Amino acid sequence: MNVTQVGNYWDTKGENEIDLITLNDFEKSGGVAEVKRNPNK
């Protein structure tokens, strides 16, 4: 997947977060992911 934009999202209360958001403006597609660096979480 080609990516034209990368970002993240956290709401103002800190309750909801998306760690990785990718967008492809040419194909009008995107993806979301959660990243865990600590396997105990």
C-alpha cells in the first residue's frame, strides 16, 4: 500500500487513541493500527 499521509489520533479525554493512521489520497484508502511495544500490555 502506498501512503501519502501518516498520523495518529487521541481524543481530548485521553480515553480513545489510534496509534497509527495511514492515508492514500490517490486510491482513497487508509488503514489504522494499534502498536504495543510492551508485550505485557
